Amino acid sequence: MGANGISIEAVTSRDAITEFAMLPFEVYGERDAWWPPDIQNEIDLLSGRAPIAAHLAMMPFAARRAGRLVARVTAVVNFRYNQHWNERIGQLIHFEALAGEGEATVAMLDEASQWLHQRGMAAARSGFAAFLDYPYAIDNYGGLPPFLLRNSPEYYHTYFKEAAFVTEKGMTDFTIELTPQTLASYPAMIDHAARNGVRIRTWREHGFMDAVDAWTDVTNAAFAHHWGWNPITREEVRPMLSGLARTEVADLSTLAVADGQVVGSVFAVPDFSPRLARVRPGVRLDPSRGGGTRGALINIGVIQEWRGRGVNLGMAARSFIAMARQRMKYAGYTLVLDENWPSRRTAQKLGGRISSNFIVYRRDFAVA
Ligand SMILES: CC(C)(COP(=O)(O)OP(=O)(O)OC[C@H]1O[C@@H](n2cnc3c(N)ncnc32)[C@H](O)[C@@H]1OP(=O)(O)O)[C@@H](O)C(=O)NCCC(=O)NCCS
């Protein structure tokens, strides 16, 4: 234990891992609406039981003051990421911290960074890692964020900057209002893709499990040069998505097929907030944020050879028409890198406007 009763510990016991996994309830629990984490999923990951764990070396850290857990983070060496990009970057995932705990939090981020440095990493990133970590909010603090994201508190920025991190990337979330006028523009997008030899199918029409594999293959190809991404396997994606076969996801997610080959994919979800978000009784969500009226396109990719032929718009248009049929009034188009102009243009052409902004942090370690 150091000054002011602060201690930084590696988290190893089962009880400590469970306590670690529960910290978000202290950070976000008083909000009107938030997405609670999947505790079991996090425990499985940290215990090495999740399929993705085979590609990672991990060490969770806890900061305590006078014995109380006040901040947490997991340092990760993602071998697959570093091999794909020929980089030596470590990732700091699961970051959460209480207000007024800057000293303990900075000490913890330092310790976790050192752990990465000692394992040969040249830098640490926090706020984006495929399937593992999502970026930090820079607006809409306190509001219900898009599905999968946390609208992390504003004081997190001070903690990261005090710990010598700088902004590495910016990301945005778009929202499309599914008005009659917007919806009327979509059939022409599907027709345009058809004139280019591309048929759009839902995952249900294609066969859900075959569609899951097709999504994995298209995503690996389309995102091969996309910042922050690393290749994924069919074996790890199947258990993540198979449980959605009987949900609306099967009708909202789409594939583009040309010459018998899947050349593009969209993964989209209904408004999960009535099922998964914690909403304080009596609170009515802004309908553009949730409450049963906001579907979301989570991921879109078109393989290189088929870009520039309207495949993007055809797939998204079909998805958004299905959302409207299921009484959704808004569609999210979630997480676009600020410099990803093809994707930003796609969102705009579908009728989208920027509705939330996020950032990713990075700290380069000094060369000794
Ligand atoms: C994003 C993506 C799905 C777009 O699909 P696509 O079928 O290639 O889209 P298109 O090329 O027809 O349309 C993209 C638009 O961006 C424009 N564009 C492309 N590069 C651009 C640039 N550097 N600056 C500005 N606009 C650009 C295109 O001109 C086009 O606009 P237009 O229709 O007004 O001409 C595809 O590029 C892709 O799979 N990228 C990799 C994965 C990815 O980034 N997914 C989105 C993650 S948020």
C-alpha cells in the first residue's frame, strides 16, 4: 500500500474477478438508462475460457483506496493484432473508474502500461479492440449510448491525459430518421445494386448459420486494411452470433450476392434497449436513442473488387426497410472512423447525421 492508502493489484482470484466485473454498476448505476455489461462473458474472458482468449495474454489490474475498488483495467497483448499489423501495441480494455480517484487511476494506468512495456510493447491503446473494447464518449454524457457503447463519464479524459495518453482516433455514430421520404429513396438503391448484378438477401433468406460464416469471411476481407481491426475466425464468431438466429437480427442483417459469391455483408440489430438496457422506472427514452424505436446497423463491409457499385447502399437500404416494417423510427449507423470517408458518405446518402462522438487513446512508451 502506497501514499493515501492507494494500492494497485493484479486481479487473480475468482472473487476479485467478480468484484472487478461489477465496477460498472458503481460508475453507471445511478443513470436514467445504461447498458449493463455481460458479467459472465467478462468473467469467462478473464478466466481464459472464451475462444478469443487463445489469442491474448491478459492481466487485469485493480486500484484500491483504503481497500475499496476505485478503478480497473485489463492489460492485453493481442498476438493476432500485432501479427496482422506487424506492430507492437498493447491494449488496455475494461477501463472504468470512480469520480475523484485520479491519483489511484493514474497509478493503475501506469502499472498496466509497464506490464505491456515489459512484454515488448512499444505503445498502449485504450478505447478500441475488435470484440473487446469500445471508445470513450466526448458528448452526450449521461445519455443512453448506441448499442455496445458506454457513454463513459467526462472525467475519464482527465485521467487518461494525466497518465500521458493522447487522442489517437476519433469515431462517430450516425442516426438516420426513417421518415416516409427517406424510406421512399431506398428501393432505388436496391434496384441500382441489382442493375450492377448484385442481389441483396437477408440472413434468414440465405440461411442464418451460413450467413454468419459469410459475414466472418467478408468482414476479414473488407476490414483487412481498416485501422484497429484484426482477423477473426469462424469458430469464435459462431458461438457469439448463433443465439441470434431466432431474433429480428435474421431479417435486419443482409448480404450482397454476385456471381454466386457473397461480396458484402451488413450486421444489424433491432432496438435491444427494452430487453437489455437498465432504464429507471418512469423514464421515457428519447425515441432516437431507444425504447423500442432505434435499430442499428453495427457493421458493413464490401470486398474490394465490388466497391463503388452501390452494394453498400443496397444492403443498408434493405436493412432499414426491414427496420421500418418492425416499427422502428430510427436507424443507428454505428462507429465510423472520422477519416473513413467511404463509410461516412454511405451514412449520409442513407439520410444519416452525426449523433454522437467518441475517441480512442494511445500512449507511446519512451525508448530506453
Ligand atoms: C465503407 C464501404 C462499405 C463502402 O462501400 P462501397 O460499396 O465501396 O461504397 P461506394 O464506393 O459505392 O460509396 C462510398 C462513397 O464514398 C466516396 N468516397 C470514397 N473514397 C472517398 C474519399 N477518400 N473521400 C471522400 N469520399 C470518398 C465514394 O465516392 C462514394 O460516394 P459517391 O457515391 O457519392 O460517389 C466499403 O468501402 C468497405 O467495405 N470499407 C471497408 C470496411 C469499412 O470501413 N466499413 C465501414 C466501417 S464503419
